[in-house]
Amino acid sequence: MNELSPADFARSRDFILEHGRVLERRVFEHLFGGTGAEPVHAALAAYRNPDGGFGHALEPDARVSASQPLFAEFALRTLALADVDRIDDAKALLAFLEEATTDDGGVPPLFANARSAARAAHWSEPDPRASLATTGMIAGGLRNLGVAHPWLERATQFCVARVRSGEIGEAHAVRGGALLCETLAPALARELEPQLEAALPDARWFALDPPVQRYALTPLDFAPAPDAPLVGWFGRERMEAHLADLLARREADGGWPVLWIPPPGAALAEWRARRTLEALRCLRGWGRL
């Protein structure tokens, strides 16, 4: 099987509409049903807090209501997934990020108050240190939306310094650095990208080749379409192999699995709907629908 049939697509659509949150349903309707972007913005707005940040388990692995940088990252990834080119009230979000910033200029994924609610095991002890993964994804996402602000300059400097120092470590950090590179001056991007590319094959939480049997980022997370800037890191043959593996992992109910243990309760269904939405978006990008 090298593509998703119309009948299988319909089953996956129904899975999202039956099990997904309003947010994922609105993104699906926007991407595949031709609705406008406003319902996506409205669904995201339900997760905003008075401090300008996002909370309320927006990233389903942390069930805390208080605003977290991880949730800001998730909001920006949602807008990118939906091909939406603006963010509502960026000024308020940046005010939250300024308060969240550590002395070295970045933000951690979660604050200590995340311990007040259920969370997945990989978030069992929130790390207060600034993260290249989280900071890079937020800074790159905001810069891609055309946002300019002093916080972004400081966060960018933090990320550039981390990459130059070789403090990369895991695949999410490579992804954050790579997204930021898309927004940098060409000379600086050309300096940093080879370091990120070299770090990726041996990075934690990365699966260079299929089959993917445990949680990991894959080349499809870095190149979700043939014209993505990082396709050249992997080669067409490897991308085709991962597309075949992605199709093979779809389950009988139309949804894609979750390859880690989410918190108990609603998180599993929320994540499966999200992963199904992401899979459909990727398959369409590669012409497999």
C-alpha cells in the first residue's frame, strides 16, 4: 500500500471527528473541508490564560491548567499544521514568554507548577533549564509568522549559541534549531544547519530508518512534504520508506497509534486524534491521499 484509499481516509476522518478535541476537529475541517482559519483561532483561544500564555492541557501529556512554554510551542505547531499564517494576540504571548525566560535567554518546557496535575512519565520532573527544543520551536514559529519583538532576538541568540556549542543532544532540539534556521540570515543558517544535520542521526528520540516501533521523531517530522527545506538531509528513498511505514501503522479503527504512555484519562484519545490528523496532513503533503 503506497497511498490511503478514499474509504480509509473517510474512516480516519471519522476517527478524528469522533475522538478528537474541538481544536483538532477545527484544524481538520480547515485543511480538508475548506473552512476558514477563524474557527482554528477560536479553538486555540479557549486555551489562553490571562497571563497571555496557553494552558489547560493544550499539549495532552501535561494536564496542568497554568500556562507553560510547552503549550505555546504546541499552539504554534498547531498553526503551522493548519497552514495558518498569523497568531492572535502575539503581544500577550510574548509578555508571558518574557516572564518565563531564564537568565541565559531561553525558556524551559514546563514550570514546577506542572507537578500539580497528571502528566506523562517523560515530564515527571520538569527541568527548569532553558531548552533549545522548546525555545527554537517557539522562536522559529513566531518568526515564520512575521512577528518581531526583543524577546525573539534574545531567544534567537540563545539558540544560536547552543547550536554553536554543540549542546544539541536530542532530536527535538535539532527540530527546534532547524525551524529557527529557516528564519535566519542565509549566511548564519548555512553555518548552523550542517551542525544540526550531523547531530541528528545519533540523536536521542530519532528514528533514521523504519520500522518505527517506539516513540521517536522521523524524517517525516523534518520534511512533511517533498518541497520541505530539509528533504535533502534524508534522500527520497528513505522518505518513501517512512511513508510506507506511516501507512502501515494506521490501525483498524482509522486512527494512528501513540507509541508512548500518556497520562490516564482523556489524553490517549486526544493524542490518537492528533497523531491521525498529523499523519493525514503528511500523507497529503506527499501526495498519498
